[in-house]
Amino acid sequence: MQTTGMGTKCVQGGYTPGNGEPRQIPIVQSTTFKYASSAEMGKLFDLESLGYFYTRLQNPTNDFVAAKIAELEGGTAAMLTSSGQAASFYSIFNIASCGDHVVSSSSIYGGSYNLFAVTMKRMGIDFTFVSPDCAAEELDGAFRPNTKAVFGETIANPALTVLDIEKFADAAHRHGVPLIVDNTFATPINCRPFDWGADIVTHSTTKYMDGHGAAVGGCIVDSGKFDWTKYPDKFPGLCTPDESYHGVTYTERFGPGGAYITKATAQLMRDFGSIQSPQNAFLLGLGLESLHVRMKRHCENGQAVAEYLQGSDKISWVRYCGLKSDPYYALGQKYLPHGSCGVVSFGVKGGRAAAERFMGRLNIAAIETHVADARTCCLHPASSTHRQMNDAELAAAGVSPDLVRYSCGLEDASDLISDIEQALS
Ligand SMILES: *Cc1c(COP(=O)(O)O)cnc(C)c1O
């Protein structure tokens, strides 16, 4: 759909029914699809014609929702995955394998850090973690001849650092590799990383995109801008024939806009099968219809709560890039001029023990591993999501032992503030 407004894309993007067809995206609850002849089926298997044959690889419900997200991000192709973790893994494994290397911001989601530093390292892929605030020369120094990608998070969960996307994109492109950005917290409503030079975007749609705490999911979007054919030796999987698909060369057959996602679908989804269920894709699509309305309210609540906390003498520090005193205020103004997200991080005076006591006394905010949905929730990362990390790793990830992650939902800011006030007192 050719529209420019983000609200219209949220509501109507990705799916345009024909005459007499369902107005809402239909849930295609079927593992398989029927064909009249084996010859037709064979063409699908050789990627010679488009169509569905088995939901482990592709399903129409998922594709409608993925198309909506591609429109929102301004990309050429997208795919849904079963979770954000699967999206992060596929986004890198699609272009890196055993013996390769990736440069990543150190300020990333704890699950991504573990995936990269432990599990993917076990698969033979090495990661170098750099501070998101590092100078361009230090960033350049992290690259090796076998580096295949750069990874970072627009707004890091839970450290709330803001990535200088242009700085990371420039470095990636100087070294002939793409920049992959996890855009979960900002969502395309508040930042479109492709507009700043990123090449691939990933999401945990579990968060604001679904927005209701209803469905775990992920998404990968390709900008179509990275020219893989300029570096055929670096990206042989995209630029040379795939024997498992009768010698198809993805960049030749599907062009710059389709090669990356087609390969991820045809190889990784086929072999790993981390498909999002069509039911969950439907719920995600429903959530996306109000994303633009919800993000505005999440940001208003985040700003109000951050300002209240900053004025409280029971709080030792507050991190929210909408505060003028925040170290990421300037980057926030550049990349997130309309607001960042509803998540605020802060420290309660008295450290870890005081933080846990405070959280236990909140009535509206529930203690949950979850973040970024309609209901306000909070978490103590050092004792939960980030508990595998030692103190040095926690510091590099921007997570102090007293950090409370408070995720403002869609309730009234005045109620959230009263609740925080009574818990602090
Ligand atoms: C939650 C999260 C993930 C992982 O997503 P799941 O859907 O939980 O697998 C990845 N990145 C960020 C920024 C997240 O917040």
C-alpha cells in the first residue's frame, strides 16, 4: 500500500482484501497447502514459483503481518519468527558461520548477550563487544578480516543507552558489512533505523509491537540497501549457488531487496523451524493496528514518571533519554525526536535491598520478566534477566546492581506516580 502516514500503515498496511474477502487478516490455521500436480509442487521446492506448501517455512497470516512491519520500517522484505531471540540469531547466522566474527555494542538485551557470547561462540562465531559510546577509531579497531556484521540496539534494554546509528552504520560500511539494529524498544513509530543507514532491523514483537503481553514473537526486516554482490567472498551464502535449492543464487534470483530474507526463510526457517504460529501472528497484527496511538501514551507516561523520579530525594539516579540531564538526551533528540519509549531505569537509595523492598510495595506495577506492554510492570535485572553476568559484564552492559527497570503501561500517569510515591515512602 502506497501511503506515507505511519498511522495509516499501522492500521491498513500489509493486507488489502479483494472483493468479498475478509476485512481482517485471516488466520490460516493449516500446516499444509494443496496442489493439483507434483510438478507444481516441485516448482515451489525449487523456489521457481511463489506459494505456500508447509507452515514450518511460511504461512499467509505471517506474511501479511510481516509485510505490514516491512512497510512500517521502510524495508523491502520481512519475516516473522517465533521469538525475538530467534530473530536475533537468524539475522546473524544468515550471513555468518563457524570461523566468522561479529562486532556488537556491549549495551544490549541480556538474552542477546548470552546468545552471542555463549551459544553462538560455541558454534564458532566470535563476538567483540564495544561500548556504544566508543570513538570511531576504537570501533574501527574491533573489525577483523572475517567480520561479517555489526549489531546494536536503538534503545538498549535495560540500560536505555541510545545507539549512535550513523556512527555504527558508517563503521560497518567502511568495513564492507551490514549494520543490524534491534529496534524493539523504539519501534518504527519512534525511530526507523534504515533512515540512518542501518541495513537490517530485528524486533522482539513480544514487546510494544504486540503490546498486550499476549504473544511471544520476533521479526527481521531487510532494507534491501546492502549490496552483497560487492563482497561475494564475504557473503558466499548469498552470492554463490545454494546446492540445497538446486543451485539457486539468492542475489541473482531475488535481487538486493529479496535475497537476504528469502535465504533466511529457505534455509534457516526450513532447518530450524522457528516459525511464529499463525494465531500469534494474528494477535501481533491486531496489536500493530494501534501501535502509533499506544507509543504516544507510553512515552507521555515515561516522561511524567521520569520527571517525578528525578525530583524525589529517595532516588539516587534516573535514566530516561527524554530528561535534559540524561547523558543520551542529545542522541535521543536526534534519533527519537517524538519520544523514546515507556521504560525508565533508576536506582533506589539504599541499593539492591532497597530496590527489592520498593518493588514489593508497588500495587499497580507488577513484578514481571516482561517489559513494554499495556500494563505497567517492573523488574530487577541484576537478580533476573542479567543474573548470569559478573560485575564487570554488568557494568559493560550498563546494568548496576541497584537498577530497577520500570515499564510504563497505558494507565494514567497520575496513578502510576501515586503508586511509586506510596511505595517509596
Ligand atoms: C525481549 C527482547 C529480546 C528477545 O525477545 P523474545 O521475544 O523474548 O525472544 C530481544 N531484544 C530486546 C531488545 C528485547 O527486549
